[in-house]
Amino acid sequence: MVLAESGFSSPRNDAFPAGLRVLVVDDDPTWLKILEKMLKKCSYEVTTCCLAREALNLLRERKDGYDIVISDVNMPDMDGFKLLEHVGLEMDLPVIMMSVDGETSRVMKGVQHGACDYLLKPIRMKELRNIWQHVFRKKIHEVRDIESLEGFESIQMTRSGYDLFDDGHFLSGDDTTSGRKRKDADNKHDDRELSDPSSTKKARVVWTVDLHQKFVKAVNQIGFDKVGPKKILDLMNVPWLTRENIASHLQKYRLYLSRLQKESDIKNSFIGMKHSDLPSKDSTASFGPHKAMNMIPDDVPNGTYSFSASNSLAQNVDLKGQGDLKGITSAPVAEPKGALSIDIHDSHEAKSTQMSFDHSLGSVDSAVSFASFNSTTPLQYPWTEIPEIQFKQECEPLHLENGFSQLPLPGPSMIENEANRSRIEVKPLLEESRSNFVEHLGPVGAEDLFPIQSKSQSLNNQVFDLISATKSSMKTQDVGLNYLADSEFALRNLNASGVGVPLATLSEDLQICWLQGDCYPMNYGLQDLECSTYDNPALMAETPFHLYDVLRFDHEHLFDPTEYYAIDQGLFA
Amino acid sequence: MDVVNQLQRQFIDYSASLHREGFLDDQFTQLQKLQDDNSPDFVVEVASLFFEDCEKLINNMARALEQQQGVDFKQVDASVHQLKGSSSSIGAMRVKDVCIAFRSFCEAQNREGCLRCLQQVTHEYSLLKNKLQTLFRLQQQILAAGGSIPVVE
């Protein structure tokens, strides 16, 4: 099977699971020694450390250096669950928790936080022998997510969220440029990932906007629940497209939609400030953090797409508060980027930022800057292929809307506001607004977050990183609140627009932040914002559907059409 | 040969008694199984780490419980929890059992109860330490006499 052949880097190729790279974290020196011995007996490659911080450093230093992490729950410097979250978010590695305490509540908490297993001490050899299954399982899921024709390549695309890239999804209208960029990203990606050196790059389907439109239309016609690759293929009538291409694309599409739905559901609930809902949400959400985390990588590229798609976005990214970047690690994957795609009115956000982020953000022109630190240096992204005009068109009707006008997002400025694709950034902010969550992010340099690159993908990722970092930097509740307000606002708009995403369908796979069991106080703080419309569903309802559609449609990237579809069809209603 | 056999016999009997009396449980046997040519002193090393850890934790607990101003039971509980984990590493069953009772007293914020448990824990730890040292001495003797350590299932 492809996985067995190519899923793992060469040292581990032949003898998997032998050579599995395990990182063990335990403050108990006795156990550390014993576990090391046991794991070595399993022919695994073991690294030990007795501090959670040390473990995180090790993991960050070598992002692909480990396959699985085993950690004790009780550690002096950091709660094991926190470490678990970090690892899941930043590195998306399977994490096994250990404890001498086998209380159901603890085990449950472990699972809620995303542990793929919870072992009770004393741990037996046989339990350790099987830990490779978690690594394998993750790989399979990733492959499934991607479901690319070229199995090799998909396996190589592990946790970095590059899978969408590899699948040919990209945004801009300039196919060749984007294609090239994508290829570059692919290459870059492959170099970084544990790739089978012998795998050849096969031609990939480039899902252009046009193609995707056809796809969505076909899905529409068939009916989302009745859809199948063959049917879509027939309807689309694209001779060179294969059933496998469609199947893979459909899978991604589904994932994307479900993610959107989840996020909007969550946002919805928060926006509505249903306190009572929150706990249950948290608990439900908690049940799938791991999965959520898995999903997140998918989001990243999506998010980046939208980000890059909006040409303006790229241009107007303001790196603010560079100083604040310290102490923040990019936690790219964690951000519910998908939800961001729901956001639209970046310009609005920009304005609102002005209104509400006075203390920290000054004139935030882009969502990015919005999410970013307080520096006001605009970051110019060399994305030129994405026409700005379209964006402007979209902006105009948007801000004319009543709902919008009342939103903290001001209208006119949005047009100039290129970096309005705050959706991407907003989401992370929303998630990150929890200070305790923010803590999770480690230190990162600003330059790490926002290297200006010509590659859209890397930029996107960087953006996400930045956003996450930004969020972290925004320690003040106000800022978080503002961000939250905006992102929520956007989401609410989306929801109000008629996306019939029932709360009930809100997937449990929420970001870790949700799991914290904390209501985002920021939500409540919305009152503090000048934008008073948050609580006004009527205003939300005024958000014109078509605007979203227009917005989406004009933005040549994957998200838009799909969102459009989702909103329109009330898919998850 | 005779000497070796004798020593081995002694070793087996002593091991069995330790298990019987609840000083050690299956985990200790597992540790012995882990010992191999790559790490011939594995069990002794692990035991040393355990003793070190134990002493440190017991001191922590004692200090915390001594506080006249007000005992920080959370801290004591944390130490007890750690000790419990540690004891499970080498199979120190009796120590572990005391820890369980100890934690209840911590939860109840019962200083008297905690102090009693601390005493018990210290006692059990000392006992275990002596017994393990005896066992290890026997092991050394066997090895010195040219024999091999029998694995007690």
C-alpha cells in the first residue's frame, strides 16, 4: 500500500514502526528512564525531557523531528493538557497522555484536549509497542483528506496543511503564475516534509475558479446529499477530468464546508451570547479537538487562499505591533481559517478596528494588520495577479447595507482596504482571544511571521502565523474583544445571511480554545464596542446574500464559490 | 557452583517474599525483564532514581506540613501525587497504597491525618529501601560468584 511505502521518511521506511521517533515528556526521572528503556526495546528512537517547555522547544526546533509525543499529565512547569494542546495546534502530532491517576474525568479531559490515547501508570511494554498505530492512523487520515491521485505525494503532505495546495486548489486568476507558485510551494513543501525522494511529481489537476464553479454547480444540481464523483463528473462535462480528481476535490469541499459550518455555528452561539450554550458547546467541542486539529491544516490553505485571493489583502497587511510579537509563536494550524472565509467585509473590519482598536491598532487597513501587532508598517505582498477591482466592487455594496453600516466595520474605507481579507486573520483572533489560549503560543519573531514572499502559499501560511501570533500579542482583552467582535460580526453576518447552519450541527471539532470551557468573555465585551449591531439580528439579516455571493464569486479563489454555495444552499440547514 | 546455586536460591526466595509481602509488585518484575546487556544495571539505576525522588518528595511534604501559618494542602497533594507516580514506576506497592490514603487526607485538609500518612510513607520507604538494597547485594554476590540472576516470575 502506498502508505507503507512512502508515508515515512527513509530512516523509518523499511522497518516501520521501528525507528518511530518518540518524544517522552515526564518530570519523574524514574519513569523517564523506564520509558526510555521500554521504547528503545520497541526499536523506537527516543528523546526524553523532563520539562514541558523543553519539549516544546525541541518540537519547534525540529518540526518534523518527531512522530509522536508521550507526555505525563502532571508536570511542574506546565499542565500536560496545555502541552497537549500546543503540540496538537503547532505540530499536529499525535500525543499520548500518561498518568498514575486513572480517574474517568481525567481521562476524559485528556481525550477532550486531543490526546489520542491515555495510558495509566504503570505502563506496560505491550502498551508502548502499539503506539505506532496513532502515527499510522494520522497519516491515513491525512491521506484521506487529500485523497490525491498521487498517493505518494499526498502522504508526503502531512501536517502542514499544504494538502490543499497540492491538490491544485489555488486562487488567483493568473493560472500560470499561481500554478508556478503552487509548484514552488509544493517543492518546498515536499522538501520539508518527510517525502519519499523517489516519488515523482505527477501532473495535478488545477482547480481553477471556473472549474470549481462547474463543480459546485454540478453538486448543486445533483443535491449535496446525493452527490457522488461519477454524477459530478458527468454533469461537469470536462473531458480531461477523472473521477478520482472529482472524488478528491469533493472530499476537500466537504471538509471545507463542514468546517465552515462548525465555525459559523460556534460563532453564532457566541455571538448570541448564549451562555448556556457555551458549556455544552465546549463539552461537545471538546470531544473532537483532535479531529479539529486535524481539520485545521485543511483550513490553512483555504484561508490562505482567500487571503491571497484578495489581492488587496496581500497589499495591505500591516504589521503592527512588531514589538508585541515577542513571546508569540505562530500557531498556524490552529486557527479556524475556514471560518474566516465567512468573513467578508474586511473593509468593515478595518474600520471597526479603527473604532475599536484605538489603543492598539491605529489604522488597520487589512485584516492582517488587524490581527497583527501594533506596528503600522504595511506589508506589501507581491500578489499582483489578483485583481483588486473585483474586490472593490464587492466592497461597495457591502458597506451600503444597513447591517454593515451599523457594524463596526465602516464602509468606504473598505474599498481601499486591500487587506480586508480579514477573514483569515479574524478567525485566529477569535480563537486566540482567550488569554489562556494565547499563552500557548510561544515566542516567535516578527520576521518569522511575516516574511514577504512571492509564494502565495508560504505567505498565506505566514499570514496565518502572523495572525496567530498577532492574536497572541493581543493580550488585552480589548483587543481580543475587538477582534472577536469583528470576526464574530462577520460570522454573524454570514449566518444571518441565511446560512442555515443549525447549531445542532455544530461539530464538536472545535478549536482547542473552545475546549477550554471558557466562554469568550470578549463576546460579552461586545457591548463595549461602538458597533452596537452585534446584538441585532435584524441587522444581520440584512446582510445581503448576494453580496457574499458576489464577493465570493469575484474573488477567484476556492473559498468564495464554495461559501457561496454553502450560504446559498443552506447546506447544513 | 554450589555457592551460586545457594545464592540464587536465596535471591529467589527473597524476591518472592518481597512480592508476597506487598513490597514489590509485577512492575518490579517488568523492570528486571527490561534489564539486558545494554543496560546491565538497569534495575539498580532505576531504584536509585526512585530513592532520590522519594527522599526529595518526602522532604517537600514534611516542609509543607510543618508550616504553622497554614498548610498548603495543594502542594502536599501534588507531592503525594508525584510520589504515587514514582512508586508505581518500580512497583513499590505499599508506598503507593499509603499515598492513596495520604491524598484523601490532603483533600480533606486534615493535617493530623496527613502527618500520620507522612510518617507511614517514610516508614514504608525506608523498609523498601533496605529490602531492595539487600536484594541488590544478593544479586552482586551471585554475579561475583559467576552466576546469573534468576528471573522471578
